[in-house]
Amino acid sequence: METANLYSLYVGDLDATVTEAQLTDFFSGINGFVFAVLCKDNNTGQSLRHGFVDFADLESARVAMATRNNTLMNGKAIRVMWRHDEYKTNEDANLFVKNLDSSIDNMKLQAIFAKYGNILSCKVQVFGNGNSKGYGYVQFETPESAKKAIEELNGHDIEGKKIYVDHFKKKEDRIQSDVGYTNLYVKNLKQSVTEETLQEKFSVFGNITSLVISRDSNGVSKGFGFVNFERAEDAKKAEESMNGAQLESKVLYVAKALKKQERQHMLQRQLQGMSQAEQIQQNKGFNVYVKHINDDVDEDQLKEFFNICGMVKSVKIMRNDNGISRGFGFVCFSKPEEAERAIRILNGKYAGAAY
């Protein structure tokens, strides 16, 4: 972890207005501080909303993490952790936490897990508007700390909800272990169909734990939704009975609700049957390469940003074995002219935390 006798910290989730001078002032009061740098776009000079702070000794860097992580800079809570290329993380010490109450933010999640050991990073995933997605990640320094946290917190009631805590799994492992399923995707719904209507039609097959129709910002149905059953066998019965059934003059499509990783896995399997030349030819002119993507930007946020230029077929952010963003990715459009439009309009533009 030592590079030229310096200990380097990553500082993320910065507000766009934070300057390098502010970053320096914010950390310079800690003994052992050496310097701070704010990362900026080479073309526009705008902040990439993250930076690095170096300290002369290990203890000073630890103090900085303990006292500055999740504190406010320009009205926004920042994230302070070890710089990834300097601290070798252990996969067995990385936890996935879900079913979090919407009130749980980075600071509260850190407080919940802090007593089990030294935490290297802690992050609650959020939508573009800042609202929690209900899940997050906790990276401990040692596997022993992670194991103890799982034993004591998995199934524990936090803010009125039983949380799920387990080792973070790579997407391949999650897909292979997902044998049964309870969540169904329902599409081709008329705009007049309500949640109550779906509840009435699907509840005959078993107990429903959650049901939602996806809507736009004006509350208008997007024509699809999800029905999650308590038992996998009930979901299977509903799928077999309701797929192809008619509801208010439209024929329903009902199938297993695929997770993002599963959809990507299916696409990869389809591509495996094609030669490399065929793949290149198929997507020639459709793909846009995107770099300087901050590590807290996910595929959904990137897709939302590029949607203004046309129909986005797929989005892929490249990640390392620990699931951490490598800072670049690809956006595939349905038409070459849409890809050209994206390059022309969005190159160098600010996208939350991506360029």
C-alpha cells in the first residue's frame, strides 16, 4: 500500500462546485497531510467529482477516513476510502446488503457495520435523484469481520425492515445460483390497468409480497410491471396461466423478471455463437465509447443520460473482479445516426459523475 512513503485516499461523491483549494483546506488540518488533487476532465477542465489525498503515514490516513468520511462538503456527503490501486481488497470481506429502508444512507450503513471491524468502503446505491435503491455494499479489511457481520446482521430488523447480508457474488455466480424465481415481469398492459386490477388477477395463484406498475414522472403507466410472489411454485403457476391471457383487450406477456446481470448474460451467450468479425460488423457505427466514468455511476444512470440521443439497446460499464468500475464503458444505440448524435452532442458534457 505504500508508494513513495505516502498513503493515498480516494475522495468521491464530491459536489461539482468543490474546488481543489477546498479539498486541500478540508484535509490539511490533519497531521501528516501532504497534498490533495481534484480530478478534472482534460478537455473541459470541469471536476470529475472525485480526487485523491496523500498522507505521510498510515495513522494519519486512518484518522482522515474516520473523521472525514460521510461529512459534508458544499452541502453533500463525501466518501473517503483507500485508493483501490494501493490497497488489496479481499473478496471474502466484501458484503452485499439489501432490503434497506429508504432512510439508511452511507453514514447510517457505516454505523450499523462499524462494530464488526475496520471498514474500507461503504456505499448505498442511489437513483439519479438521490433516493436509495434499497441496497449497498460494505467492504471490510478482513474476512473475519465480514463473517461476523453476516452472522449477527443477516435477517436483523433495521428501521422496521429485515435486512439481507451476505458475501458479494460475481454476476456469474448469482446467475448460476438463481434456480427458483418468484418475481414475474408483466408487459403489454393497457394504461387503464391499475395495481388493484393486477392484484385481483394474480392473487388467485398465491400470496403476493409486492406488486408495481412502472409509471413515468406524470404517473402514466409505461405498459409493464412486476408481480413478486412469496413462493416460486406460485409464480410458476401464474406464469403458465397468465402468459398469453387477455386483459382488457390486450394479450399479456408474463415471464420471469430477469435481473440486469441475467439479461447481459443472455446477450453474451447469443454473441458467443457469432464470430468476432460478425459481432464487429453487427455493431459497427452503433457503439459509443465512454470514459472518465466515476465509480458510483451505474448502467441505469448512464443509459438515462444517453437516452436523449435515441434508443439505447445496451449499456456496459467495465468492472474489475470486485465489481468496481474501471472508469470506462460502452453504449450501444439502435441506429448509427443516434450514436453519431450522442458523440456530437454529449462529448465533454457533465453526466452526474460521468463524461
